[in-house]
Amino acid sequence: MTARLSDIAAQAGVSEATVSRVLNGKPGVAAGTRESVLAALDVLGYERPVRLRRRSAGLIGLITPELDNPIFPAFAQVIGQALTRQGYTPVLATQTPGGSTEDELTEMLVDRGVSGILFVSGLHADTTADMQRYDLLRGQGVPFVLVNGFSEHVQAPFVSPDDRAAMQLAVTHLVSLGHTRIGLALGPRRFVPVLRKIEGFQLGMKEKLGLAPEESAALIQHSLYSLEGGQAAATALIARGCTAIVCASDMMALGAIRAARQQGLNVPKDMSVVGFDDSPLIAFTDPPLTTIRQPVQAMGQAAVRALLEEIGGTPAPHSEFVFMPELVVRGSTASGARRAAVAERGV
């Protein structure tokens, strides 16, 4: 192995340490240097390690956490269509409970020689996750773009909605309807979008209602991003006298409506509910859901453009592209006057 390393290093005009870093997929090697080492392997007749073999031109991996939430198939459709128009073939890899992890799916895609990978709501959004996994991926020469969630420790383009602005839109809308006891139902606190939504919610509550952060914190309930999670969170918030609830996903919002009805409350006469995403078909629920529309089309297309620029050797800035959401008012929000007395009892 020592002889081989020295031969490769001499052929490529680099140090043996650099050759070792390239062969082991370590970060910190310039793209041009990596290509020189790989070319040296080819010239000397050495077989490239599986993960360093030439990419299958045209294949792009897309990793999503699940498909139960309609927002993820929506992203997959937009991204898939954008890739197809550019002559690429998307390979959808979805995590399932008890199934493949993001790391396993990434390894599978790399082994199959994809030209790049798009991550939607992946571990990059988890503040407790080890971001070194993305350094290792970059060290293997695989371009990637991350959607929904940001980490300053990862050198890559990020595409996100403005979660803070989204919550301010929702709070402003509900306050304009007369609500003063507004709850926030969202997922586990460790996720970047959750932390940003909390910031936006508390800022909106302070600006519109004069509530200090510690006061509005009592109106925040963490749960799971699911119908059942929304139902559990809403049950707790209703018990605290909330007359309106902002939810971090449309699925949670549907659960909040179920919780209200179980307690004999009418939506929107007794309880207003705002969702987040504007998932397909959400306009046809009963009642049609007022929600914050995540700009899926624009975000998906931007993510594809950034990835293709990475693949083409003219990388986009390794920073975050933030897209403004939109409030879509439908039938699940109305005046908060009817439950004012109930709210007072919950204070």
C-alpha cells in the first residue's frame, strides 16, 4: 500500500497524505486536486474505490423523511419535474420508521454513482445531529443541496422558507380577528424550523399583543408532526384557554380541528386554526384550512438550480436562500369574540 500511495502521489504531483485523504473520502481536498488523484489511479491502472468511481451522469438522489405528510410528495414532484426538464433522472429515497436511515440512503445513492443529492428536511435541520456526515459526503466529491433547515457548520447551499415571517403573518391575522389568547403547536424543539417559528411567534405576540417572551412561552406546545401530534398539542392549548392555534404543519392543524370538535367546539366559530404548508387538497377540508403557504414551487426549482450549478463546477454561494411564505385565508379562522369568556377562565 505504501508503494502504491507513493506511485499515485508521484503521478498526481501531490503528497501521499493527500492521496490517502482522497481515497478515504476525507474533506479538505480541492476538487481539482481530487480529480488529479483519481486520474492518476486511472493512468496507473489501479481500480478506483467504489465510492470514487465516475458518477452516473443523469442520476440525482432525493432524500425525504417520509411521504405520509403531503408536503414531501409535493416537493418530490416539483424537484422531479425540474430535474427531468434538465435531462436528469431523480431517484427518490424515503426514510421509513424502522427502515433505512438518512446515512444508509445516502450511502446507497453514492454507491450507485449519483451525480448529486438533494436532502429535504434531513438531519441538517436537527441541531443535535452530527454535521460531519455532510463533510464526509463533500469529501467524496458528491455535490448536494439542503432544503428546510440550516446549519452554519455545513458548507453547502440551503433553501428554506422564512419561518419567522410565517408565524408573524399568522399572529397578525389572528389578532386582527380579535384573538388575544393564541397558541402555537409545533414539533420537537431540536429542529431549526421549530426554533425559528418560535422566534417569529414570540416576536409577533410581543409586537401585536405586548406579551413578553416568557408570557408567550406558556402558549407554546411541542408535539409530533402528525395528525395525532396536532390533536395532543391542541388539547393542551385549549385547556390553557386558547381561542386560536397556529400549527407548524397542515397535518397538525387537522389534528387541532379534531381536538376542538371532541370538546364540542366549532371551528371557526369557537376556535380558529391556522396550518402551515398549504399541502395539496388542504383547501377542500371541512372547513377549508387557513394556512401559511410554503413556496414549494420556487424552493424546489431553486434547489435544483443550485445543485446543477454545483455539479457543473460553478457552485452557488454556500449560504441560505430564504423564500417568503404567503398567508392563505380560508374557512378555519374567524372572530375570537365568541370564546372570550372561556379564554378568560383559562388565563
